[in-house]
Amino acid sequence: MPYMEFGCLPTVIGSMPHTDPSEACSQVTHYLKDIPAWPQLPNRSFLENMYVQSSQGFPGVVVKENSIYVDCSQDLDKPLEQLYAAYLENDIDKYPISPEYAAGLHDFLDLKNLSPKAVKGHITGPITWGLTVTDDSRRAILYDDILGDAVARFLRLKAAWQEKRLSQISKNTIIFVDEPYMAAFGSVSMSLTKERVINLLEEVFGGISGVKGVHCCGNTDWSVLLDTSADIISFDAYNYAQSLSLYPAEVKKFLERKGAIAWGIIPNDEESLAKESVASLKDRLEEAMAPFTRKGVRFQQLIKQGLLTPSCGLVSLATKEASARALELLAELSLKIRKRYM
């Protein structure tokens, strides 16, 4: 996909509070005509939990009641062989995501009359998935020598399958790799080197031929993610605006290579949402951008190479009315910024 100048167009991270996929899709497409994204619906079913949704078909995976783990007591040689064969042959149809695991995705794919500038999808990243899903002795899968490498290859195939399906809606596809666990990078709970993190992410990015983004909604060492080949860095600019501004040189280099920043400026908790307006959020966004302009990044470049999003998924909002309010603020803020600066 060619470089895209987003100009602060709005899109979403993915999760929504709805249980009805068609209601969620119509809310997304109503407010986000330029870059709609398929809605992930964890309130609908445990299968739509972000860890479970990306797990379908992984060797030895067990989902029961409200838990997910990999059963290493069974013989995993054959399923691992099948995974590696699909990986080597780039057989992306081998590991689809079925409607049972992603009702919002399949309803979204069936929509007619969409003519967006781009379409967005999302997948759980290898670090977050591999450190959250454990084996039967409660050890994170990523620390297993054999299964740890299988995780990224598996998610690469999943991302490629999703991108292929979304390209039916628009040839301009964007896939975000969601890595909330990167907020723990460098802490005692995460013994991964920078090189290992980058290699795992690059493996998944290798399956994405369009625009590829990485999303982390907490404080992290952004130099690691800025060092990958990601085209978009997505962060929570509402709660952690300063976190990215600690890396001005890396951000400058990233923007010079035509990278884009997704500013998660719309809060995803009801208390904050109730007190914000388009005007207050515009001030907050400009405040979040100010440290970069002081370090020599042109404001106009931040606008052109920017996207606007909620701070993270909207499933944290209790009602679909609250998510409509968040999307309305998002769409109106984007319009205001574009009218003023584009």
C-alpha cells in the first residue's frame, strides 16, 4: 500500500461494549466513514476476548469456561508440523477466524455500500498473547523454546488472513498489532530483550502487506516500538501524553520515514467522557503535540501524519450510548482539526 497522509482522520482501536454485531457495525460505520474498523465484542462471548479470539487453531490450545491455556501433555508434534508447513507455504487460509470467535468481523465483511479511504483490522500481538496465555503448569507460552517461536508465526498467518478478507472492502488496509503487555517491558515481570521483542513483532508484520500499526495503551519504552518497521504508532494520548514525548529524536526519525502517530485522545472511561467537549479535547491534543514542536518537529507534519482514536478499546464503556458519545466526539474533533489545519 502506498504511503497514506491521514490528516488526523478518525478510527478506533477495536473493542466495543455491544453484544449485537450488526448494531456495533452500524455505529462504527455511521461515525467512521473514512477508516471504519471491525468491532470486537468481548461482552458477547468469552471467545471474543482478545486472547481467545486470536487463538483459534493454535497447537494444543484449550478454551473452557472462562480460561484459555495450552495443554502440553498432549502430543503437539503433528499440529506444530502443520503450522510450520502453512507458514512456509504462506497458506493463510489454514488459520481463519470463524464467526463464532469474531461476529463483528464477519458482519463487517458482509456490509454493502461502504466506500472508505481505508479499512482497519487488529490482532493481538505476539508479546501480549505469548505472555498472557500459559501452558498447563501456568508458565507463559512465550518462555517455551518451541511454542514461543510458533506464536509469532501463527499470528502472522492470522494477520495475513484478516488483511486478505478486509481488502475486499478497501485495497487500503491497516492492521494494528495490539500490545498492551508492552507497558510491562523492562519490569521484573517481563524478561524479554529489546531484540526479542522486535524480532517477534517483525515476524507478525511480515504477514501484513498494507499499513501495519502497533498499539500500546500504557507507558512503555517507545524506542523499542519506534525501532520496528511499524507504519503507525498508536498510544493513549489522553492519559499518557508525555510518555511518547520522552523520545523526540526517535519520533522525528519515525516521521521522517513517513510513519504516522495515532493519538488516542478520546477517553474510554465514562467519567472523563462526560466532562470533555470537542473544544477541551482539541486543547488537550494540541498540548500533547507541543513537546514535539518544541523539539523541531513541524506541527503541520504531526497533523498530516496523524490519526485520531479513542485512548484504547471502548468495551470499558458500560453502554452503547456511551460508545456513541465517544465516537461522536472523535468524529467532530477530527473534523474541527482538519478544517482548521488542513
